Amino acid sequence: MPWKDNYTTSDEIGVRDGAVTWPQGRHMALGLTVNLNPAAKACGITAEDLAYPTWHFGVQEGLEAFLGLFERLGIKATFAVPALVAEAYGRQVEAILTAGHEIAAQGLLGEDPNLLDPGQEADHMDRAGEILKRATGAAPKGWYALPRGDDRFATGTVTDATIGLLRERGYGYFGNGLADDAPYYWISDFSKRESLLTLPYYYHFDDTFFLMFPHEGTGLERPAALKRNWRAQFLAQYRRGRYFNITVSPARSGWQHRFDDLASFLEEAMSYPGVWAASASDLAAHWQATSPTETHLQPAASIWRDYDDSLS
């Protein structure tokens, strides 16, 4: 079973295609993450972000279109939501939950914890969890740290302490890991064999990096390339019976011509037999049940070695 330590080191063994199974004999899992973080910068959501016209469109018309599409196709999505957004947009939160979708945490303000003072990350996590529990009626099961348009390496925002802090607070999964194309265990303490299930993410399938990026009006939008990426990766993963996730925002993919691309891709994907379009928590629960750490996580020392002339 793959494991990762701070993204980069692993046992170098991936999950073979034949070892991947899905509920009720389904052939493949399809994940859909909806990003409801309007923050434009690493500091997190500001008043300016909430006043931006595209955000207003996304959280109103765009979200309504998304929910209608998902219902028509029988898709259960996961909405990655900063606590501030959940608190401020109660009607939208209620609509998401009523439709049977999952709401996961995405920080207190959708901020980069690397900018916080020591101890603040834990405090922000606690406050975010409390707010989301009040807003949704249940503690969130998953945590996301999705990259923003200004994220230089598109890796998302975590610190060395993030995964351990999430474990301590009872989170069941971390939602955007870059180290594998199948779920894996991110080890937070190698000596204690402590880990957290991590779900795959890749920015090539995230509309943030193709629509209205790097800045609106620059003419650099690439919707055709995004749809091409979605379709090519879906077909590749379907052939192997594995997992594929896309990330979209109603402020970007909610506009009609872009929404048409999203709709046509999802319609095609759901036309294939045996596609399980599940929420992240359902996917995580299945993976933990079929590949539990007790029997499937057997970490060995990393193969990496430092040398005298190494720059690491």
C-alpha cells in the first residue's frame, strides 16, 4: 500500500490495478470536488473577495446550475468550504446538504497556514471545525487545502504539522494529495506509524488553472484544454478501473459556455457502465474498509540517502 511522508518519500510501491475494488462490483470511482473558496491571496478571504462580481455569480446562479446538473446525473459531490463561507451563506449550505452532497472543511478563511504564527494553525482548525459543525449540523469528515491561482507550484497549502493536527481532531481524510493517482496514506509520524488517508488531486484537472487565470480579462482562458484533460484522464483511469477526480468552482465553470463543457464531460463519463460517482467521505470509508492501515500499511525506511555533496 502506498504511503507518503511530506509528499516526497514513499515505499515506491503503487496499488496494482487488480487490487483496486469498488462497491457492488463497480468498475471505477469518479470524484467531484467543488471549490467554494473565493480567496484570491494566501492570507485568505477578504471583504474584496466577497464583493467580487464573479463570486456573487458563482454562489448564486453558478451553484444552482451545478446542483441541478449533479441531481440529473446522480452524482454526489464534495464541497470544499472555508468556515467563513459556510457561516455567511446559510441558504446555499442548506441547498447543498438537502441535495445529498458533502461539505468538507477548507480552512477558517481559506488561508495558507504557513503564514500563521506558531500555534495559530491548530486554533484556526478548531474554530473552522466548530463553525462548520454549527452551520451543517455535523463535524466535517474531510479537510482540503486547495491551491489558488497565485499558488506558484499549485500544491495547496499545508505545513509539516497539518496532517498530524488533522489526525488529532478526528478527520477521516485529507482531500488533495499530489503523490499518487489512487488514495494513499500520508504518514505524519513515521516512528508511531501515524497516518491519514489522502485522496488524489492534480491541478491539470482543476478549473482554477484554466479559467480566468492568472487574471480575468487577460485572454488566457483555456476551456478546451481543460475539457481535453478531463476526458483523456477519465478514459485512461476507466480503462484501468481506478479513480479520477476533478475540481471545479461555480465562479469559473458556472458560466454557460464553460458549464456546457462540464456538463458534456460529466454526461459522457456517467454513460460508461460501472462508474461510482461518490462523495469523498464515501470513497474514503470504502478505501479504509478494503485497505485498512492495520493490514495494508507496512512502511519501511525510505530509500533516500543524503550524501556529503547533496543539496538536500
